[in-house]
Amino acid sequence: MALFGQNPSQGTLLKGSEFLSEELPVRLAHRVKELSDLPQGLSEMPSIIRVKEWYAQSFEELVNFPPPRIPAEFSKILNSASIPLPGSVPNPSLHKLLPYNKDDPDDTSLFGSTSSNIAGLKHPSSASSVGGAPRAGLNGNGKKMRIPMERRYYANPEENNDVAWPPEVYEYNKKFTKLLEAIKARHDPTVTTVAGGVLEWKKKNQSRLIGSDVQRFLDRFYMSRIGIRFLIGQHVALNTLQPHPDYVGIICTRSRLHDIASEAIENARFVCEEHYGMFKAPPVQLICPRDLTFSYVPGHLSHILFELLKNSLRAIVERYGVDPSLEGAGSMTAPGGQFPPIKVVVVEGREDITIKISDEGGGIPRSAIPLVWTYMYTTMDVEARGKGGSVKGAGSMRGGSMSGGNALENLQNGANDFAAPMAGFGYGLPLSRLYARYFGGDLRLISMEGYGTDVYIHLNRLSSSREPLQ
């Protein structure tokens, strides 16, 4: 995508529009189908129905959007790409999300899925092949492959920049971009609305924890949503933002980790101070080379760091109290009457860039470690959630599951996904892990009950890792 969006001409942007007008309806249709077939009556919840209607409306708008009418001579130019894009490589996080049995030719859990065929991926099985190679025009499942995306949508920018494109191309790109902006805005509250639907289901069924089937659905749904919003955001940015030497759309080719981490720290400390009415939040030490840069989407990394830092700050405050100099303000007495600092360490490796966030907030019991990756599970005190959070007696080792009531009201009153409560919705860790895995990274947590927690963010350097399509 970074190669595609470098110095884009109107012809290149038109090819991007053509790709999205074909790809997005497929992805939206998959989500509508899945939202209609959810287990245990979850698809009947009002909030889930509302989200399904949003996806159906977006699907209808895209498939009914009129195609461009371009003179034949310009169509020939658009289809004369001479520089192929490099091929993609397997995403390291695919095996965590989409298990595949290579010994079973009938296993279509990964490459045999409809969405994978849509992406033009080959099934590794040798079925429908001759001499171990797939027959021409077929993928490993014996199904006809689509024309590779780079042949259809990638035009040589050097050849196209000198073309005087007709007004129809400009008008189509402008109208299609406005449509994508409207779709993106419509789906802004999707995360909180789906969370509200799960809470409605839990309240109706008097259930405290969600089942593994619902957990898998939410992983698939939110990972797909990340991909859809990334594609839309990238295309809108290419069409609306002024060229920048370090940016290709929303991809920053020289993301400065020190600056991104510093901003996330400042934002998280501000939310902590506002939430607890503190004069000064616990300190955060950043150990990161100032000149460390790599290609990434800053918005994704900022979201991950912000959510994890909020967790650490809350754990510190709830363990030592709002004012650590006062004895008995929290469940523990702060050494020297000061908050122990949270440490953020950034290290560059040959394969990954790893970020470690360490706190001394008391840790999590070993039995609760698997639950922290479960949606709607939170270590924030259940009663304190509905009252804006308390400090004394609501330590980080007290866990609970959101089961309705005040939590549902809080979600319904939220305007969109970008509201920043201190804690309590149980989405921070699971969503942060999905953001890390989308580009082939990962998120791991190690806790020492009675002391604190270390969280490791592994960031795969953006190159040619394919999407974890599901």
C-alpha cells in the first residue's frame, strides 16, 4: 500500500476506488451474514440488529454507486500497468487467529474460506494440481482465481502523472471519497454498540462471562473492522490530505516511536488525572532512542499504548491511593510517599520492535490471566464502574465481568468508539492485541501477583505481510 500510494495520480486513485468498490461490499456482506447467524440468540439483540443495519446500508450504497464513464483511450492507460507490486508473505499472526490443518486437504478454515479466495490467495494443498503445482487459472481448491490485485489496480505512477485525466475521473474520485467518509462516520460507534448488544444478551440470559463461540466471533468481527477502516482511511487520506514526505495516506514511513509514546503517555496521564481528580498522575519513564523510526500506522500504535498505559496508571492509583503521601489512602503504602514510576522501554530488534510497559500496581492473580483477553471482563471493581470509579478498596486484583445495569447505560450514552473512560468496559486488552496482530505483531502479558504487571508489545516491521482475512 505504501508503494501504491506514493505520488498518486488521479488514475491511480481511480484504480484504488475501483478496488474498494469491489472489495468492501464483499467484506461488509460477510459481516452481515455473520451478524445474522450469531449463536445463542445474540443476533436478536437490538444493538446487534442496529449494527447489522449499518453494514447492510453501507453494502447497498457501495453496490449501487454508479461506475465511472471513462473514454476508451484513458481506460487503456489505466490497464497498462508495467510495474508489478511485490507479492505478499504470510502474516505471522494468522496461525493464532485462523488455524489450518495442512494434512487435511478439506480443511478450509484459513485459505479455503471465502474471504481468502476473495483476496486471491492460493490454498497450500496440492489438490487440483499437476505435478504438485496448481493448474493454470485455479487455486488449490479447484476454484477459478481472480486476476491478481496488482495487475488490476496498480498503475505506473511515472506514466500516469503526465496524463491529463478527464473531468469524469476527478468527479468520480471526489464522490466516491465522500461516500467512504460517510460510511466511516456511520460505523464510528460500532465497537460500543456491539458491546452494548453483548451486554443486552448477558443481562437477558443472566450470564457473567461470554462463551468461546462469542469470543471467537468478536475477534473475527473486530479484526475485520480494523481492516475495513484501514482501507477506507488510507483511501480517504490519499484523496484529501496534502502530500507529506513521511506519509503515504495514513501510513507513516518514518514513525518516530519516541514521539508517539510521549503523546500516548501525556494523554493517558491526563485521563487519569481527570478521572480521579488528581493534581498529578503517577510518573511514567520512557526509555526509547529518539531517532528510532519505522514504517507503521501511528494511530494504531497510539491506541495500543494509550489503552495499556491507562491500565497501568489505574492499577497504581488504586493500589496506593490518590495521594500516596497520606497513610491509608490506598490498600498499600507508597514507598517514600511517592508513586512508583511506570516504565516504558522500547527496543529495536532484527525482526520486531518490542515495547515493554512495567508497573507496580499489584498484578493480577494467575487464575485471572486468561480472562483478561476476554471481552467484557475487567479488573475494575464492579460497583465502582457505575459510580465513576473508586480508589480505596477497588484494587487492581479485584476482577469482575460486565453484566449489565450501569455498564450498559454507560455504553449506550457513549457517542462513539473514541470516548476515553479510565477503565471498566473490558475491551482495552483484547482490541489492543488485535491491532498489534493486524500487522503481524502480538501482545503478551506477564503478571506477578502482589507486585505488578509487564506487558510486551511486539511490532512487526511493516513490509509485505498479508492481512489476517477471516
